[in-house]
Amino acid sequence: MTSGDRGIRGVDSAADDFVARRRGQASAPAAADRPGWRPTRALSRAFVVIAVASALGVLLGRVDLVILALPFIIGTAVALRSRPTALPTVTLQLGTDVGAEGGDVHARMRVANPGEVPLSTAVLRAGVSPWVRLRQGHGTYAASVGAEMGNSIVVAGRAMRWGAHFFGPVLADTYACDNLFHYETLPAEAKRVRTYPVGEPFSADEAMPRASGLGGTHRSRRPGEGGELAGVRPYQPGDRLRRIDWRVSMRARELYVNHTLSDRDAEVVLLLDVGVDAGTSGGVDGKASVLDTAVRATAAIAEHYLHRGDRVSCLEFGPRVRRLRPGTGRRHYLSTLEWLLGVRVADGVSSDTRLLRSGALPPNALVVMLTPLLDDSSLSALAGLARAGRFLVAVDTLPEHVRPEHDGVWSAHAERLWRLDRENAIGELREHGVPVVRWGGAGSLDQVLRDVTRMSASGKAMI
């Protein structure tokens, strides 16, 4: 049930050889592979036909054979009246290198001919990421280029999935003198297109379990300069005059001031379980895999809390230790999207749960762990965080359409047992105080955050 990969479209063996040479896998140097303009097989066949027909005509005394060779002689002579000397070049330029899922990708491939001999044909071959769906062709295009001119081909496509996609490298096979000479240009380097994840807009109307910053939009239990009225109290030296409640003061015959709660920001840690993936990704218009769901949910949750002024950080739970420092604002949201482009399933030993219980997680932060709940290490990590007294929410990212592969008569029964075992594991987590909710877009975490906030205020564990 791993996410399927597609082969790169529109890349021929020449592009593969180029990539191999760039990686140091080719034995011959690049200069020996491209000496310049080379004669094609068409020129060799023309010389053979001319030589054979002329020789037979002279040896056998056949004038008709000589006349038959005249068109080949004249055509070859006219085509070779001026041979190319300058070498054409190919360049690649992207319309934009940043986009979103489902957005358009534009690329301009240009062949420049600095010589005085026109190019009869220029065949451009572009390597295209499997998640970029081209609207015209499949990466191979042809054009003619005049003398001392250039020709451009604009290719448009659609980014079907989040990630760092590549357009290129671009190779150009150029032909001159009626295709009698050929030159393979140096490839234009591949360009990267950063495609950000797009998910359903997320909103959470409930307060945070504990707000610890100096300023923000969440109501805290500490007195301060805020907008939430907590009551009235007698006037004390240092209180602001605008805080005086004149109605209560007139009745009590002494000064009373309004007592308010401070508005503070909170810190949210988004913990991504990248130890296992399930399902096949169908892009922005198809079904989502576990990794797709986790990445899109992370982007939506981060956008919501960053828009409210909270501090958001990201952390991978897996063999790699990747972390995005806490930050606020739109700039940090863009940094979060960039960080998400590097998320991938990593094979190896899962992270030690002691790392999660150390200083990597702030004590008062809300930890939102996005996990498919398919690995024992993630279940142990959630239980450990709950025992450590963390404010924790587990978001189930396993899509409903994901099913184990059926390859026998007992597959249906095995799937049923697997689902029962998974439900039992989720029930045990809830018994340990870990709220588990399935990701469903906007409002998914409202009820859970409401319970976490209420239990945090009463000092009880959540069951």
C-alpha cells in the first residue's frame, strides 16, 4: 500500500546519459561525446548511392545509371554549398518557480542559432516531472530556426501534487543542410518548481489549552490588559483611570476598576509521522495517500494559527530529525510550506520517544501529531507524551478508502481483524488520555480542543 511513483515522461536515452554523466557515472568525457557538427546517415547514404551508381555506369557503360545518380549529386551539392560552423544553444526559462497544487506551470524553451546557416530542424526533448501534466505533447517538440535567429517553444502544464518538481533538462538535436549534418546541444539545466500543498480551509473556534506568550488573541487565566472581563475589584495605586467602573463606584461610594484577563499567544507544535505511508496518491484531483493528507492538514492548521498570531513549529517523527523553528506571521507560513516540500517517507529505525519528552517540545505547547496510527512506535510516542502531561491531540490521517491488498480468500477476514486491532489501539490511547480525531477539514478539532481546554482548566486528565 505504498504510494506509487510514475516514470518521467518525455525523456529519451540522451537525457538519461546526460544525467548519468552529471552524476559521474559515465566513463567518457563530455567533450568527446559532442565534437561538433557531425554528418548524418543520410549524407553517408547519399555518397554511397552516388559512388555506386557512377561506378556501375562507367564500368558497364550504362548512361542511365549515371543519369539516375544526377539528382543525388545535384541535391547533395546544393545542400552542402555552405556548411554550418557555429554551434546552436538551448536555454530553459520558467514562468514562475513557485505555485500551488492544481496551478499552472509555464516553461519557455529557446533554441538560438548564431550561425549563417539556417537549421532545417530542431528537436527539443524535455524531461518532465511525473506530477506535471503537460497540455501539449509529452515533452518532445520540433521547430525550424533561421540563420542568426532563435525560436522559442512555450510549454504549459498543470502541477498535480505538492512537492519540488523538476522541468528539464532540455536537449536539442539540431539538423542543418537538409538534415545532412547533426549537432546535439549541451543540455539546459533542469529547473525546480516548488508546488505548495493546498488543503481544505481549516478553522478552530475553541481556545487554546494554555496561552503563555506576552500578547495574542487567546484568553488566558492570568490578569492583564485584555478584552475579556473577569470582574471588578477595589481601586489600587497604579490602576489606569480608564479602567474605573463608575456605576459600581457610585453604588459602593468608593472606586472600583474592571478586572480583565490578558490575551496571550500560544505555541503549536505540528508533529508529522513519516515512518509509514499508505494508499496511492492521485494528485490534487484524485485520492490522497497518508502523506498527502498529513502534509495538506499541516499546511491548513499552520495557516489558521499563524493567521491568529500564534507561534507554530513543525517536527518530523521518523528516522530523520527535521525541525522547523517556532515563528509567527506570513513569512513563517511560507517557511512552513517550504519545509513541507521536503517531507517524505523515510525508511529506517523510528525516532526514540525520549526525544519527544525532552526539551524539543515546549512544556505549554499544544502538540498536534498527525499520524496514520499504523506503527507501534507512534502509538508509544503518543502514550509517552500523554503520561508526561503534554497538551496533545492525535489527528488520524489514514484515508477511509485505504484498504490492504487482497490476495487470498482470507484477505477480507484479515482486513477485519486488522481494523479491529487498530480500533482497540485507538481505544487504549483514549484511555491514556490521548484524544484521537479523524481529519475532516474545517472544524475537525473543535470538539477535541474544547475538551482539552476544559480539562486543562480543571487540572484533570482527559479520558
